Amino acid sequence: MSQNPPSLRPDLAPTPRFDDTRRPGQPSIGMVSLGCPKALVDSERILTRLRAEGYAISPDYTGADAVIVNTCGFLDSAKAESLEAIGEALNENGKVIVTGCLGAEPEYITGVHPRVLAVTGPHQYEQVLDAVHGAVPPAPDPFIDLLPASGVSLTPRHYSYLKISEGCNHKCKFCIIPDMRGKLASRPAHAILREVEKLVDAGVKELLVISQDTSAYGVDRKHDANPWKGREVRSHITHLARELGELGAWVRLHYIYPYPHVRELIPLMAEGKILPYLDIPFQHAHTDTLRRMARPAAAERTLDRIAEWRDICPDITLRSTFIVGYPGETEEEFQTLLDWMDEAQLDRVGCFQYENVDGARSNELPDHVPDEVKQDRWDRFMEKAQAISEAKLAAKVGKVMDVIVDDIDEDGIATCRTKADAPEIDGNLFIDEGTEDLSAGDIVTVEVDEASEYDLWGRRV
């Protein structure tokens, strides 16, 4: 049985799952979705629009009349992966439309792949549709091509990503996302809640709330009030989370910056309204490193906040991502990060080795760290994180908890997740016996009887 590997990329979305049903003569579009969950939501929106116009969705190149490649441009390695995916689609299919973050640099793409039909930037849905219409004209059958109210989902039907805003107001030196996706643009609260009602009605049991900066939700709207069910709901993450917690699904918050008002979310977790889980991109712990990153240099206050959160909600799970080998990072700064990890005792941790990104201001910083030093620090960091994870999971043996079932394999082994685990980036809990009556999306109670570095095993009670 596979276990959760320590090198799992925390920025990647789950592998998309496609419905390959198609009527005779129906035009078909393939989709390659790369990058983060936010890009996966963009892919779902594009495919929903295409399905509404009568297109089928093809799970492979050969069955498609054209292919859309939704690219990632966050790191140079991600750009290379996107270019490789575009080249593969061109070789296998020939008709390729490129969109997504890397689409913000059309000359970069066409310089390598001049045969692509069109290049559009992130969340430019209308331009993508126009390009598809030009390559493969729609031919809808109004008596057959009926779109479900929930739209097209690329994740298992029991969980769904919920994007509440686009863009970011931060100016971190290592990141070019604001250049690609613009400043913060929040969705109205009532539009989000209306979408969630449809998702829950369609069988979604878990909502994964995402954006570039979830805790800043509504700042651009001045936290305006929105009409909902005969009352008003403010566009503020605390108010939105409280409303989401009343709709009958697990609510998991991702990409929360540790602003002071995040404290207001913790009582909702203690009350069981939303999951006791925070995904916070700390990135580093040394003040000087954070300053060179152009991030809030407040590692000491962060430790105080973590202690306060745990005092309010002892069961809270904290996940974060870090960068090692950032330009100018000294051995002393890195050791500060390791010492901070000892104090913070985070439950789930991902780590990147720093990479230059074309257009990022960090490229111009002095004292870049050699690759072999980056690798050494990554190894030492992950060894520390693994030891913390192993100890924390060992402490869960004997505890009774609710888990959500993701899959039942051919041997009857159920792959599940606890409230502490987001899909495909955290660990799993496996049930080896008594799974005959279980299906994906079921929420069952288990007693944990075994633990490893990243995963748990349990039995139903």
C-alpha cells in the first residue's frame, strides 16, 4: 500500500477526472490542467461553459477535436512542465489552445511552440471559448446536451474546490502571481453561498476554500454587505466561514495569511462549524529572510498566535509551506527556521527549494545559494518535519475520529482522510476491514490503531 511521500508538491492540484461520455458526431475537447487548485477551478469553469454549448469532454488526445492546455507559470520548473505538456499535445493531437498563468507570456509560448492555435491568460474564459469556436465549431443537440446544475467537476464528486477571490495584493519578491492574475478581486458573498448550495445539493461533502490570499477576502469590496436569505452577509472571511459552516459540508480553509483577525475563525473551529484546519504559507521564520522576501517579518508574533489558536481549539491542524535556499539565506538563518519548527510543531509541512522565476525581483538579489546547499537544507528540513509528523500521528493512536472516504480499492481497502488531511497534499487513513458497505464520500467513525510518518490506519467503530 502506498504511503504519502515527504516530497509531495503542495502547490499541485489533484489529478483531474474526466467524464468521457459522448454522443455520435458530438465535437469533443480535451483538457490538460496543470498547476494549483485555483487553476483546476478555472479548468472546471471552462469545461462547464463548453459542455453547456454541446461539446463533449475527452479524457485523451486521440479522441479530441482540439486540446486546451491550462498552464502553470509559478516556477521555472513549472513553466518547463507546461511547455512539455503543450509539445506533447501538439504531437498527439495537433490542435492546441493554451491558457492559464503562463498564457500571460504569449511570446514565450509561441517562441517555443509556434503551431499553437491561440494563447490566452488566466481566467480569460471568453477568449478561450472564442478560440475553441474557431478551431471546432459547436454542434449542440438541445434534446441531449443538458448540463447538470452543478456544472463540470474535475475532482471526485464528494469534494470540491471553492474559489472565493482572484489575484493578490502582496508583492513578495519571489512571486509573479500578482503580475499574472492581478490584484485581489473578491466574489460577492451571496454568489459564493449560492454556488455552495448547488454543490451540496449535488452531493459535495467537503468544500476546500481557496484563493491567493483567503484571509484578505473582501478587502477590495470594503467588506460590503450582500443580501442572502432575507438578511445580509458581509464579504469578510469570518462572516463567510460562519455561513459556509451552516450548509452541511466540511469546510477546509487554504492559503490563510496569519493576520490578527484570523483569530476570529478559531472559535468557529472549536464549535465544529468549520474544520479545525488552517493552511498558512509562512515561507520562513528568520526576520532577515522574510524581509528579503518582502513578507511580514513577524516570526515571533506568529509563534504567539499559534499558541493562542491552540489554546482556543486544541485540535487545530496547522499546515504550511516553506522555501529553503532563498538568496542570502545563511546557515544561521536556516538554523533559525529549524529551531522555529521545533517550537511551532506544525502538523503538515511542504517545502520548496528556491528557484528563480522569470520576472521575479528575487532574481536580482545577491548571494544566491548553491544547488547542493539547497538540497542539503531541504533534506534536513524535511527530516525535521517528518520527525514532528511521526510523533504527532503516533499520539493519535487509540483516538476515535470521523473520516471521509475517498476511495475503495479492488482489495476492499478504504483510503480515507481525517479532518486534519486535505486531499492529495496531506496524509491518509486506511481501513483494512469492514468496508463492504462503504462508498466514496461516506463519513464514518474510526478508532486509530496504527501510525507511520505521514499516514494512519484504523478500524470502524
